[in-house]
Amino acid sequence: MFNELLSANNLVSSVAGDLFGDSHSSASNATDYVTTNRFYVEIESKITACFTECGGLGVQIKKETVAEGGLNDQQRILLGAPEFSDVTLKRGISGNQVFWDWLSALFQPRTSGTGLKQYRRNINILVFNQAGQTQQCWTLIGAVPVGWPAPSLQADGSSVAIEELTLAYEGLNVTFGSGGGGATMLTDRSDTGYFASK
């Protein structure tokens, strides 16, 4: 009974600290919580564009379920290769041509002399906690644009015109508590035929 009362008291103290600005509790919470609006996308080696939305990031491991005759209380799960979902970046349309310049490079004939750095990059998506510290950094390895929907225009509309860029990528690397520093323009693959994972 005493332990239950002590736990309840600690819970009330924690909530009170959140509501009434307890300095110790607030400092702790600031480093623990991440909201969806505290992110930054590094799409070039220097800051050139801000993004209003970043969605679609994820990985799915392919699997196959196998049932064995006579074994009715279990099933075997055979794992396959990971499959990375496309990422969509959104921003208000402006005079900055970062989306179009990257996409239009793919329109050129891709011969053996075409520079890889024209269309492959490692993109960083950084998420910050409430204290402004980097909580996680998601690096899209070998990202390349595969779609660019132009904004819809309406004569009687007043909303911000939003352009999108859809990216496919070959791998994903996640770091905690650090990361970033600008996107990496890739110039070559390794001897195995893949991009370095870091």
C-alpha cells in the first residue's frame, strides 16, 4: 500500500512540474520529448531550402510464413530483404531551384561518363528535442528523385502553393544524439557495388 501511494505521489509531482514549470522537471522533459514540427532536412551541402513536411520514411522486412504439418501452436517466419519506402518532401514554392535542378539532371543521357554526383546523394533528416539538441539523424543512402508533383493552382484559391519531391534510396542509417553536417554528394560506389553505409 505504501509503495502504491509513493508511486502515485511521484506521478502527481511529475505532472505538477509539467504544468507549473518546475525547472528540474522541465529541463529533463525538454531532452526527452520530440514533437513532429522540430525537424530539418539536409538536401545539399549547404542550407538552401526549408521544408514544411517530410513523410513516408520507413522500412519493411519482407517475410514468408511457413506452417509445418503436425505443429499447430507455432509457425515459422522466414525473413527476406528489407524494403525502404519512398520519402516525400514538401515546401512552399519559391525562386529556389534545388528540387528542379536535382531532378532535371536525370533528364540528361546517363552514359558511362555521367558523373554520379549529379543525381545521387546521402540526405540527412534531423529530429530535435525541445532543448534544441539533435535527438536522431536519419540518413537516406544513395537517394535519388523519382517524382516531382507541381502545386495545384486555383484562380479562387489563397493557400500556399506546395511543391513536392519524392525520393527513393538504397539504404538507411540512423544515429542517436548527433549527425548532420550537410548532405553528401556521392561520386562513386564501393567495390561491392553499393554505397558506404556511413
